[in-house]
Amino acid sequence: LSFPFVLGATEFEYDLGLRAEDVVIAPENPIAGQNARIYATVRNYGTKDASGVVVFYQGAKVLGEPQPVSVKARGLADDVFVDFTVPDGQFNILAKVSEVRPSDQNPANTEAVTPLIEPLADQDHDGVIDSKDNCISVVNANQNNHDGDTFGDACDPDSDNDGLADIDEVARGTNPYNPDTDGDGMLDSKDAHPLTA
């Protein structure tokens, strides 16, 4: 004799939940110091409509405001998000469903955590990642490099490579971005009269 039985989870009336894959960050490769957005998709696994809020955490820090959700029983999921500043080191984000009304009967699926995220390094927080930044510790989003060397103008003491420091050129009235201010074919550093051709 065999007796029929059902394997599987207990069905709850009120059950808002998250899965790990329901919590995602955009952009996918965030840059340290930049703004990013974290999304959560909340589903209703219960047999009755329910509402609540989603709170996002980075460590112990709450990100943004609690985001309200309201999900029809076995209906479409509800997506929420908050914006935050990407930290300099590795991090992950916890999304937690709380304040469920009526009270959630299944606390086992109310939290989800992203995998550990390694942001792209940007020491000076100018929006250009260190591996592509010609001045990694000085803000220079425009990446200007008048003399074409390995240093951007923002961190190059001699931006036009004429042998005069930019600060000295400004004091003399010559152009720190033009090696021959008067256009006479002689470098400013070698020209006795760099402002007169």
C-alpha cells in the first residue's frame, strides 16, 4: 500500500519575498565615488494581497528611505530602488522586506544580499577609473594632456613640455599650454622675448 503525499513548501496567505537574483546594482561595474542605483524586485508568494517596505543596507548603514511595495497575490512583482554613492572598497548590499501588512507569515525569504562587489578604483573621484586616468590623484575629468606625455595637464608641472614650469609661465605671461607662445620657432624657455616674435 502506498499513501499519496505532497512534497514542497507550506503555502502562506501573506508572504512577500526576495531572491538573491532580485537584488541588482546599476551600473553593473560601478566606479568608486560615483552614484549608483540598487534595485529590488519583491514578489508575493502568498495567496492574499500584501504591502510593506524594502530597506536597503550597506553594512549597518541604511541607504536612502524605506521604499513602499504593494503586491497582488500571485500577481506581477513590484520593483523598487534607491541611489547611493559607491564606496572605495569591496561591499555588498542587503535588501530587507519589513512592515508587511498583514503580517508576513514566512520570514525565511524577507532578506537578500548581493554578491561581494569590487568597484572600479577612482582615487580622485573624477569619474575616470585609475587604469585610464592620466592623473590618478588629481581631479581632471577632461583628461587634457597638451604635450602628449604620460601626465595630464592637471598633474603635469610643465604642460607644454617647453622647459618652463606652468607656474613660472603664468608669472611671465606666457602660455603654459603652448611651448612657443609668440610663434617665432623658439621654445619659451630659450626665448629672450617669448611674448614678441
